[in-house]
Amino acid sequence: MRVPAFSFSQTKPPPCLRGERIASSITSSMKIDVITLFPELISVPMGTSIMGRAIDKGFLELGVYDLRAHGLGKHQHVDDTPCGGGQGMVLKPEPLFAALEAVDTPKSRIILMTPQGRRFDQRLAEELAKEKHLIFVCGHYEGVDHRVVEHWVDDEISIGDYVLTNGAIAAVVVMDAITRLIPGVLGDDMSAVDESFGPSGILEAPQYTKPAEFRGMKVPDILLGGHHAKITEWRHERALERTLQNRPDLLTSNTQPS
Ligand code: ADE
């Protein structure tokens, strides 16, 4: 049973989220399906700004599926107490198996969002952006029955060493980082290269815009002088300073982004 969940009401979702075909000359370069208990946590941010435009223009095809639709019994149960005891509730295997069977294809890469996962970073975003079909399973409560992980999941991903109430929020973070890497999604005036965690492996230098002076605070003269070599050197020095201050681990790490 494929049950797209487009039932949120506060904003009008983009065509793809309304389940309509998008009239576009561009073939979607990526398809993402999300299985969650909270479809609106996905649909609203994914329908907004650059991600919403990526969907409208056909760069990304997004399907959001409500796990509750596969819940068991009259009350559509999706969770139960942990075997062996312990706190909280665990997502049951039956609804997740049914939801995954409905969207899986031989080319799908299935990702479980969980604080127990491998840490997400720019390199993993770049790897995932090359896939044709991603399926995100959003955990909730104390986790998901491990048979789901063993049978279905290709990657367990965490967005950091903290615990969120819900994997859907983490999935949006990952989808945003991936979507902006799809060729054509960022306009000509924006670039996915030359930025923090890009090829240089260090943070970006500080940026300034007009006016050249604001409340007595001045844009550094070097940025206004038009000398490109000097500007590049200045930016590199500031980038190193910033990295040393905020992320010294990036300077000592052997794992430089490729
Ligand atoms: N679910 C709860 N916390 C999470 C995290 N840090 N990363 C991914 N999924 C999560």
C-alpha cells in the first residue's frame, strides 16, 4: 500500500508534495522517499525555499509516507515496549516492513536516521548526492526493531552527538545538504564549491557586503581594493584563523575532504 501523506494544511505544498506530476522539461535527477510518523516535519521544510524550488523544477522528486498508515489494529499501533525490559517504546517491525516494501526498488539506498549512526558530514552528503533513489526511515521513541536494520538498512546516519526527539528533523538536515549538491539546484550566483568543508578542508573566511561602513564598523580595506591576489591571500589567512579558533580538529585531522 503506497500512502503518500500530503495532509498538512498550514501551507500550500508544492505540486510534487500534492502528489501531482510536475510539468517540467527536466528529468528528476534524484528521488527521495521518506517514511515517518510526522509527515509535516518533512513536507513543510522540504516545500520551502531552495528545496521547494528544487522539487517544483523537477530536480528532486519527494515522496513522504506516513508510517501510521501501516499501523496495526484499530488504533494503528506502530510501537511496543522493548524486549528484555527498559524504558520507552520501540518501533515495531511489521509497519516498517510494509512501508519499505511499498517504496523499495533494486536501486534504492535505505538510510535509517538514528543517533547510533555514522556521523553525517559533507563527504557523505557528496556520496549520497550521486544516488538515484534514497529512502529515509525516521526513527522515533527508543529506536526501531533491529530486524528492520538487519533486513533493510544500508546506512545508519546520525547528524551529531546529541539526541533529537525525532529522526525526521535529522532527515531534513541530510536532505537539505544533499539537495543543494544536485547539479542545477543552486543558481549561478550561488556555489557549492569554495565553501566551508569544501575541497580546502577548512572553514570559510568571514564575508562582508555593502555598506563599506556601518555604525562605525568598516569592511576591511583589502576587500575594497580590487587586488584579487591579495584578497585571496587575506581570505586564506582569515579562514585559517577561524578554523583554528572554532574547529582546530579540522587542522589536525588526517581525513581531509577529497
Ligand atoms: N534521531 C534522534 N537524534 C538523532 C541524531 N542525532 N541524528 C539522527 N537521527 C536522530
